[in-house]
Amino acid sequence: FDSKAYEYSMTEAIREGYLCPIKAQMIPLELDIADVGISSGDFSAGEIGHALEPYLQQIAVEMANYCQGRKTVVFLPLIATSQKFCAMLNNVGLRAADVNGNSDDRSEVLADFEAGRYDVLCNSMLLTEGWDCPSVDCIVILRPTKIRSLYQQMVGRGMRLAPGKDHLLLLDFLWMTARHDLCRPSALSKDEKIAKMIDEQMKSDDEGIDLIEAEEQAERDVLAEREAALAKQLEEMRGKKRKLVDPLQYALSIAAEDLTNYVPTFAWEMSPPSE
């Protein structure tokens, strides 16, 4: 398709009560994946698995602090990594199980997890879609990705509404990479500048942030920046000869905030004016 007619975002679904709110918690554990290669447009699963190995024990200890009393799903890059991490979680006091494509008892493990016999369910990309357990209230993504839709699918496993569930806890680690298009909790927002502001807010907040509140604050900050820039430009333009006005400047000047994030969608909107 050449254009997108409509998009219903996760944040809109949260605001309208169809998905549960997300609280994102940054855990200051620096995982170095700067040298991991790319395969089929995303980080190589094998290389990610090996790069993750030195950090697994630290992550298991951190999860013991955050995941007690929660129903947690962990996404990992390899089956072997998932199995090793599952054993580590059990050693730190969490009841953990692993499921993968070769598991003979997969249905039984999933049923036991849903019934509360396990605290944590580890998997290697098996449960990204087509599996529904509304009571999941904590997601840990140890399989970094550049693909926004995949990231949304993983986070989405914990966004179903359930009795007694008031939010999803999304644990985020400080992945160190030379690439700037790594998906983070802010990737659930559509605006790139707002996403960058959310990232900065997460780094400076030790208590975790509500993603909807963070997005709304970032939107206000971005708007304030644009208004300040417009005021400066208008001051500089006084006395100058008439010229075409930037559409964003115009939208702000008439206080039409809903137009400031407008992006042309159809071909006719992007074409020059007709005769």
C-alpha cells in the first residue's frame, strides 16, 4: 500500500479503556549489544543470545525484586538461553517454567501458569502472538528488536484487561547499542520526538513512569518548544516582506494543536496545487 488510511494506536486503546495502562520501569543494568549483527532486518537471535549470557544472573536477581506477586512473561532470543534463565529464576526464589516449540507438555505448562502455579513463564519468541492470558501483569523483553510491530506484540501479551489488574509493569533494561532505532517502551508512541522525551524521562525516574502520563507531558513539552520557536520566528519576521507561512507555524498561531502532528496520508494531499 502507498498510504495508511487509519491507525488505532495502543495509547488510544489504553485511554479509551480497551487495554490496561502501562508502567515502565527502567533497570540500570547496561547490556552491551553494540557489536551484534543484523539478520533479516533485525538483531541476530544467535548473537543476541550469546551477548546476553554474561548478564542473565544479574537480571534474575533484579527480577526477584520486581516480580514477586506478579504473573510475568519473559521473551528471550534462544531456547537454550530461555532454559538457562528459567533455572536461574528458580534459584533466586521465583517459580519459573519454560515453554518452546519442542515442549511436549506445552499445554500443561501454559495451563499451570494461568492457574498460578508458576510466577514466571520464559519463552523464545513462542508466545509473541496467538496466545492469550489476560492476568499477565509483567512483561520482560530480553530479546531487543528494531521492529516496532514485534515489540508491540510482545508488550501486548500483558495488556489485556483482567479483574484486579490495574496496570502492566514493563521492565526495561538499558541496552547499549550504536543503533538508534532500538524499540523501547516509548516505541508505543507514534511521534519520534515525543518518544525521545519519554526515554529521557525514564532514565531520570527511579520509580517507573506511567506511559500515558509521560506521553501527555512530552506532548505538552514538544508543543511548548514549538510555540517558543514560533514566537521567536514571528519576532524576527516583523518588518520583513510577506512570504509563505510554514503550516506548523500557522497551526500553532491559531491554537489548532490537533494539526501540529498532522502527516499527509493520501497522494493528493502531498501533490502541488492544481491550476
